[in-house]
Amino acid sequence: MALNYSTKRILEILGKDCQILGAYDGSIRGIASLTEAESGDLSFLGNPKYRSKVADSQASVILVPNDYEETPKAGQLYLKLKNPSFALALICRDIEGKLLPKPSAGVHPSSVIEPDAEVSPEASIGAFCYIGSGAKVGASVLESHVTIGRAAVIGDGAYLFPRVSVGDYCEIGERNRVMSGSVIGSDGYGYEYHNGSHQRVPQIGNVVTDADVDIGANSTIDRARFGSTQIGAGTKVDNQVQIAHNVRIGQHCLIVAQVGISGSTVLGDGVIVGGQAGLGGHLKIGSGAMIAGGTAVLSDVEVQSKVRGYPAMPMMLFNRVAVLQRKLPDLFKRFDQLEKRVNSASNDL
């Protein structure tokens, strides 16, 4: 992926909150880590543990925090900022817009749109899409093979990547990004055992996502049994996540890969759930709670709590138990020795 970015353009993106040290007159041809960067590359110091790598880096332009005190080599430029990682994100956002420009408005001739569906003239509808009866599609982008169910709503600025499926009556909020293969509005897993067999319980609710929600690739959000499965504004869902029927997730939550959230569980605002964690059903997870990766949550979690383990326990308790577990082999060895000494003493009596 070849770039050709001037330092002038980078400074325009970063704005006035950027202190300039050194000089580099060439263009930026790539982005790389501090250790892998070559002349002509842009790099950054985002994690303090890599601070010692800056001085030896061959990058021509390096984004560093305001408290970094070393000076650049000749022909090298340091840009001092409050948050180098976010500054790099701003630059990458600009690059993304050039490498992956937004498709122009229009409907590909291979797509099928039911006569009573409403599609904004500013929308871009890619190849082999289907838009169902009564659906409303705003000024959004639907890449190829996207399916929109009957009476579904797609908000302005939403971007749906290939093979996304949005079920009947579901609502996708403004500026949502739904990655390839995701299914929004699949049936919730509902059955009742009756007369010797499992009878399907119809799932007649929907899914509603608020503004600025991201849904990762191959994730699934089930429609509600009744009412709505809800995803709050600004929440980011990673790849291969399963969100069950009637779950309600608050604003600005982070749900990392391969998480499973069982039905009717409620997450407050700002909750973070680490990868492969599993949450039982009908639970309440307090705002600001942090759930470590691989944790099994079987009961409610208090506001601002940090939990880890199987089953979930307070993070500090988990750490103490982990330390004690490592001591168990030595403890059992000492116990065996003590037992032998006691038995030997008993035999001598």
C-alpha cells in the first residue's frame, strides 16, 4: 500500500496543537512501527514501554508525546502531541478516505428493490443487494450482496459491508458501520418443551442500534422475543460476537471478539467486556464495569467493578488466588513431608 503524503498535509490534519522539532522535507511513503520503520516512513510512540526505541528509529517523521524530551536526528522530524496514537488515527482516517473512497450515489443494475421501499437518492446500493418491502434506506452505503428486510430502516451515513443481513423491522442507526458477514435480526434462541418436543417460540421483536455503533465481521445480534434488542450510541462490537434476544447494551461500551451475551441481560454505559467472556441471561452489568477476557459472568456485576475468572470474582481476589495456586505444588510437597514425619513419630511411641 504505497502512500505519498507531504508533511504539510500531516500538519494540516493535526492542527495547531502540534509542536514541531527538527525538519524533514520529503514525502511520507509508509507507516510502520518504531523498530521496522525506514526512511520515508511515519511512526509513533503510543506505548511508554517503547520509549527507548525512538532514538534508534529510522522513521522520517515520528509522533511523540509532549513529555518526550530527546531531539531528532538530522533530517528527522518529531511532532509532539498530547495523544500520538489518536493523532495517528486522524492521519489514517484521511488516508482511508483516499485509498477507500466512498462509492458514488446510485443503484447497481443487479440489485433488487421492492416497489414500496424508500431509498435516498444519496444512497449507494452495490451489486446484488436486496431491499425489502417498506424498507427505508437513508444516505448510506450498501456494498455488494447486502440484504435489507421488510420495513427495516437504515440511517444516514451508515456503511454496510458485503454480505450483511439486516432482518425485517430492524433499525440501523446513523453512521453505523456493519462489517462483512454480520447478521442483525436473526431469530432469538427461544424454545418451550411441550408434549415431548421443543416447540419454537416466535421472535416477533426487532433490533435497534443507535448512532455511531460499529459491528464487527460475522457477529450476530438476535431480534427480541418481543420489544427490541438494543445497542446504545457509540458502542463498538468486535468480530464473532453473539448478542442474544432482548439484550440491552448501553452507550460507549466495548465488546471484544467472541463474547457471548445471553438473553435479557442489561449492560450499563461504558462497560468493557474482554474477548471470549460469557455472560449469563437476565443479568445486570453496572455502568463502567470491566469484565476480563475468558470470564464467566453468572451473577450481577456492580457499577465500576472489575471482575475476572470462572465464575467471575473481583479482580484483586482473582489475582490473589492465582498467586496461591502457583504455590500449591510446594505446599503439597511440604504437607507430604510433614505427614511422613508425624507418622514416623507415631510409630516410635
